[in-house]
Amino acid sequence: MNPAPRHGQLDTFDNPAVGRDYEIVITAPEFTCVCPKTGHPDFATLTLSYTPDKLCLELKAWKLYVHAWRNVGIFHEAVTNRIADDLIKALKPRKLTLTADFHAHGGITTTVRVEHKPPATARRR
């Protein structure tokens, strides 16, 4: 199994409208990781929704980061929280929601949703 990607692989760029709250929604319908119990692939659609503060996510880096999970053995809950942690560390967003909708596997689907909103005093403008 390959090691999990690091948040440092998530490139950012300056928010062009730092004084405005607006939402960015990015969908990655081809996310794949591996079940650590069976070794079978797990497929999911990742939906990232965030309100940027000073930084925005660069999309090519996001695509490469998402694809780097392809051969990593990890549970759905762990991978969703790990990706959210990496995004939060890289972006320091005003708020962020990451939803992972895992496709049916053996008749079971899983949705894991991580929500992040730092306290108002922690916001940097």
C-alpha cells in the first residue's frame, strides 16, 4: 500500500475577494481508496464546500491529491477526516464542509460529513 498524501501537496492561491464571504463547491466523483480489511477498492464522490479566508485551493493540485489516495488502505471515516484536516491546515478557511459519499459495496453505502467552522475570534482578515 502507498502512504497517504500530505497536506503540503495542496497548493493554494490568494483569495481574489478576501473582503467577501462566498462559497466554493468542488466535486470529485472519482475518489478511490482501499478497504484495509479486504483490500477491495472503495469508490466515493467527494464534495468540498468552503468559504475561503485568505487562500483558495488550486484545482490541479486538488486533483493530484485526491488521486494519490488510490492505493491507500484506510477506513471511510478516517480518510474523510484526514482529508478535511489537510484542507483545513492548508486553507485556514472561514468554514468548510467535506462530504464523502461512498458507493454501494456489498449492498452498503456510507456517507461521512466533516464540518469545520473556527470560532469568530480565530478568523484572520
